[in-house]
Amino acid sequence: MSKKLYIGSLAWATNSDGLKVAFGSFGEIEEAIVITDRETGHSRGFGFVTFQSEEEAEKALEMDGAELDGRRLKVSLARERTERNDNRGGGDRW
């Protein structure tokens, strides 16, 4: 089990503070962050909420399908990031 949740389908207007308020009733939050585009600073429509305990994170899964800022949320356990080797980097192709 993980303490970190993936929050998808966020409204463009939802910010990190709003995410923290929406999930705060489920327990102590270590971090709530909406992921933004590096160049524009606009929301990418998803974020992460990390709780102090796995039990709190499990309770917060109840928010899956709940409405926040006019959008129905998709809430699931966050998966660990894996190495990408899809040849998108620079370098020689020969």
C-alpha cells in the first residue's frame, strides 16, 4: 500500500491549496501538488496527495468519482515512476 495518491481529471482552476483542502478531512497531508506545465505554468489536469499514513490514503480513495471544482475526480494509488527508454532523447540515431 502507498501513502501517495494520484488525482486525475482536475479542473484547470484547481490549485495545490484546493487539493489540500479537498483531501484534508481524510488525515494529515504531507504534500498536495497539482502538476503544471514547465513552460506555461498551467495545470496539466492531475496531481498527487501524500498522506502521513497508508490508512489515511486508503480512506481518501473514497474521493474517486467525487466532484471538485465542477469535475469528477479520478483517484487511485500512485505508481512508482519507471525508467523510460523510448528513444525520445537526443543523440545519434545511426
